[in-house]
Amino acid sequence: MMRSSSVSVCGLVLLVLVVVLTASSSSEAAISCSDVVKDLRPCVSYLSGGSGKPPPACCSGAKSLASAASTTADRKTACNCIKSSAKSLTIKSQLAQSLPSNCGISIPFSISPDTDCSKIS
């Protein structure tokens, strides 16, 4: 059970890291949990049991979330939403780790289930 939870968190932490692509700051989040869920919903079945390349709708959603989460507050909100949602999902960590490169998104840092959302800038 603990391994499943760690894999879920790792996979979804990867997706939140997509959000950290832009670097600006603000004190109020304009993005909501419903925005995050809407953008990443097309990735769930792929990350849970897919193989190969993610579906175009998944990559489109991940790119959309990365664009929408343009402030520090937005990125922290997205991180917390994803970590909360991770509790109910089982994700294949290898698919999650390869999602950014498979979708043409670059993430210049390590992926970890231990991401502290409060430290995202």
C-alpha cells in the first residue's frame, strides 16, 4: 500500500513540476483545482495503465496547465491540488517520469514524491 501511494504521488508530482516551467511571482492564485483537474484528466488513464506515447489530449492538457500556472501562487495551488488528487490514483512512475519529454516539455529539475509545495517559486 505504501509503495502504491508513493508511486501515485511521484507520478502526480511530475505533473505539477510541469507547472514550474515559468518563473514569475504573485501572491494570489488565479488557477483553481478544477482547472488543474480539467487539464490533467486526459492523462490519468495513460499514466495508470498506458504505454508508449501519451495521447495528444494529455500533452495538450499538460502544456495548457504549464501555460496557465504562470505565477508562484498558481504553481503552489496546482501542486497542492495534484498531491491531494494523488491519494486516489495509482500511476506508473516510469510513464509519469517520461511524460514531459514525450509531450515536448522540458523540466530542469529532479522529480520527487517529496516535493514541498510551499517551496515552489
